[in-house]
Amino acid sequence: MSSGRDLQVILSNLKGLFLTIGIIMLFMALICVLTGDTKISDGFFYGAIIGIAFWVILKIIFPATFDLELRHAMIVAALAYLIVPAISMIPFITIQHMAPIDAFFESISGWTTSGFSMIPDPASSNYMILLWRSVTQWIGGLGVILLMVTILIRPGTGAFILYQSEARKDKIHPSIRSTLNSIWSLYLILTIAGILLLMAAGMPAWDSLNQSMAAISSGGFSIYADSIGTYNSIWIELAVIPIMIAGALPFVVLYKAFRKDIRQLFNDIQVRTFILLTAIGAVLLTLENYHFYGSLLTSARYSVFQYISAATTTGFQTADVSTWSKSALLIMSIAMIIGGCAGSSAGGIKVARAYFLSNDVKLWFAKTLMSKNTIVTVKLGNKRVTEDAVNNELAEATLISFLWIISILVSVLLLSHVVSTSFDLSHIIFAVCSAQGNVGITCGIINPDMSYIGKIIIIIDMWVGRLEIIPVLMLVRYMFKGFSR
């Protein structure tokens, strides 16, 4: 396919993206009007006009939407997480009066479900800004591409290819339309259940709405500067934990568990591995922080919550982690790198890849210790599969993990030259892992007073982390070399 044809395919598929963000922002503008806040609706109307205008222009140029391949879908996904935040930042400029770099940072932090904020005191912000932050990360939890496909789905393989572009593979039903409808329905039900649970724990209704959207999306935006720590309530913390965990579990497995048998949830090897790793990590962090808090119960309260917040990549905080030991920050960093389950709203490398890599080690030992004529098998959950059956998954897991480590090292090196000397290397590593894992837990480095260069580095980390690197590399390569070999 020629480079001109490739560009046509990409642009024709981007037009649906502009229409989607235009519709979302138009809906937000109408909420402003209906609630009597017509003065603050302008930012949302401007965003809606820009989105719909670009859709009209591309629709005129490309009346038909060309069928795309996975390489095109990856570039569409990479551009989506730049285009959508760029349009979505307008209300932050017009209502919150933020500088463009801070507004874009806030916007991409929401869409990538990172949860870092450039707003020093969210509680003093207009309620529509708080709702907009929650909406961006709630949609971002499943993915803006998935929403576009859901709204504008068309026959053929293009819908499933776009579905795959956001690192999703499993389907609930043979039909991609039915799969998407089921996932969004489950997502909405879990969000409502989270709201009710938080209200039962004593959280006000408005707070419950925003915090539930943030928790189920693994987003972490809070309407308070001190996050969940503002409430200082063990009951609220206990209520938040299952919502965060639900957001980090595969939605396909959750759907099957609720529709068929709850045991399906625990029969899934990825879910079992996630629960095991979370339990081990929470215990280790509790023991590590014991001397810091001087009480095992107090250490458990803050350590367990923070570890689950890190492992699910939600990013809620109840403690000032900047005062924790370097070992505690390292434990948290590892949790943020691994992240939640594949097919969930969580970020990170994903538990499935960590599991495959651990099995690769076992496979290597088995091949080394046994005779060359022995047929080696690997047990994945309750099934035994041959070596050839897992090679593709292992290759992908190895590639993604390698690129993650390289990306983290480069970011740490760059960030170390622009942050205050009051932060040591452990804090810098923690900040980068939190950004690339789309977590949002801060140790003080990432704040509104951060340098422009530092903010750009973190923006790139959030972007790269949300897309799992490959689509970003594909976009960069396409910009310089096209799709030529």
C-alpha cells in the first residue's frame, strides 16, 4: 500500500474520533445549560464545535471510511490520545484558567487514567470541572477508541482491529458489537454499585459519584487535594478497595462470573495471580512500614490501601509516601510497573505478561535440566500447553517488558536533570513508574510548579504507558519512514 493510501486510511478512520469527542463535549455543555451554568458552558461548546468541525471536514474529504489494518489502527490509537486531550483541555483553560501546558497535562492525565493533577486545590474548582475530570478518566478506563467503535460501529473486521489497538483481545460474544455493549453495561453497573457502596460507608453523594468513577476506571482523580485521606475514615477506605480491585480485573472474566458462575472469576489464572501478588506485596509493605508507624495495625491500614492503589494503578492516596523508606517506594514501584490484569481498566505491563515471563523462566530450567528428546510442557492454570503454544505470548511479553524498562530508564535519566535536588533517585524512579504505569500516586515531584520540561516528560510517559509503547513507536516510525521496511 502506498504512503498516500496509508494516510487516507488513517485520516478516514480519525474522523469518527473527532465526532465522538464532539458529542461528549456537547453533552457536557448541555449539562451546564440545564443546571443554569450557561457562563461556563462556553469551553465545552468550543470543544464540541472543534471536534464536530474536524469531523465535517474529514467527512467531506473522505466520504467513505477505508478498511484498516492493525498497523493503521495502532497509529489511530496513538493519535487519539493526543487529539482527544488537546480538544478536551479547552474547559480547563476557559473555566479553570490554567496555562495551556497544565491544561493539556490535566486532560491527558484523565484520558490515560493516570490521575496526576495540575490543580493545587480541586475542592475550590467549579463542580463541572470536577465532573469533567471524572468523565475523562471514566471513559478513558475502557478507552476512547472503544467508545468510538461502540458509537460508530460498522460491519467488517475494522471494528475488531480498532478494539485490538487498545491492547484488548478477548471477546465476550462472537459479535464485537455485542461484546462492546456487554462491557459498557457491566462497567456502568460496577460504577453504580461503587457509588452505592461509598454512600453506605458515609461518603456524600457528590463525592461518591466522582470517586466511584475514578476507582472503577483505575483513574485516581480526586475532588480533594489529599485524595481519600481527606475523609480519614477506615470504612470509606475499606469501601474503596473492592471498587479499585474490580477495575483491575478483566471485564470479560467479570462478565462471565456474574452471568454464569462466580467461580469463573477464581478459575482464571490471571485473576488468581493478581490476588496472590497483591496479598504478598501488601504484607511486605506492611512489614516494611512497621517501624515508620510504630503499630502493626496502623501500618497495615495505610500500607494495604496504598499497595492496592498502586497494584490496581488507581492512584488514590491516604498517606504521604514521600516520607516512606526507599525500600517501601521500591515495593510500590514494582507494583506500579506490573499493574493490573489484561483486559481491565488498569495500566502497567499487566499481570498476564508477568505470569508468562515467570513461566518462561520455568520453561528454560525444564529444557536445561531434561534430556534433549523430552517434550516440555507448561501448565497455564489448569491446562497444559506445549512450548510452541506459548511462544507468541512470551515473545510479546518479553518485547513489551524490555521496552518498558528502556522507557523508564530514559525518563529517569532525563527527569533527574530537571527536578529539585531535594529529591533522590528513589523518588525519581517512583515518579516515572507512577506516570508510565498510569497510576498517579505522587511523592511530591509531580506538581503544578514542576518545570515545563519535566511536565512534557511525564506527559510522554503517561501517553506511552496507556498505549503500551508499541503504537507510539509505530507512529514515530511512520512519521519518518512510513510503513516501508
